[in-house]
Amino acid sequence: MTRRQVLLLSCLSALVLLSMLREGSSASVGSRQTAGEAAQEGVRQKIFMQESDASNFLKGRGKRSPRSRYEANAENRQKLQADELRREYYEEQRNEFENFVEEQKDEQEERSREAVEQWRQWHYDGLFPSYLYNRYHV
């Protein structure tokens, strides 16, 4: 055999071998590849839009053309909604802080009242009735 025939025969056998290996690997892992491709297709659909939708979107407004009334209204609605949410959040924070301060003040008044009561009981000498009986009746 000549060199050409040997070379041609080896190339042909390598081609047959490679095609058989490719078919074998795709058959053995076919379910995983199809599941992966299906997952990738789902991601592509979430990220990319149809060509017709994209062209309509780009045709809608040029780079420097003014916004349509609908776009401006939608943007203003979003801003107003964000402002309202921010306002509600800060109002809630303020109410919580006011409630906290009021509870602290009530606790402090209660502690000081108890301290005064204890002081009066300790220093009562028995000559006068206790301060509860000396209060003016309104």
C-alpha cells in the first residue's frame, strides 16, 4: 500500500471513530443536556425579549426625543409611591420612638414616686399623720 492509501484509511477510521464517540456520549448524557438546555432556554426567555417586541420598544422613542405622556405619568406614579412608602416608614419609626420615650418617662416617674414614698415612710416621726391624710381634698 502506498502512503496515500494508508493516510486515507487512517483518516477515514479516525472520522468513523470520532462520529461513534460523539453519538455515544450524546446518547449517554442526552437527558442531562436536554434538561440543561431547557433550563438555559427558560433563563434566556426571562432575560431576552422577542425580536418584534425589542424593535417596537426601540421604535417607540429615540434617544433624544421627549418622553411620552404615558411614560412621564408612569414615572411620576413610581416616584409618588416611593415617597409614600418612605413617609410611612419614617412615621412608623417616629411613633415607635415616641412610645419608647413615653414608656421610659412613665418608668422614671414610677421609680421617683416609689423613692419619695420610701423616704416619707422612713422619716415619719409619728407626730403628724402621714402625708396621705394631709392632702387637700379637691
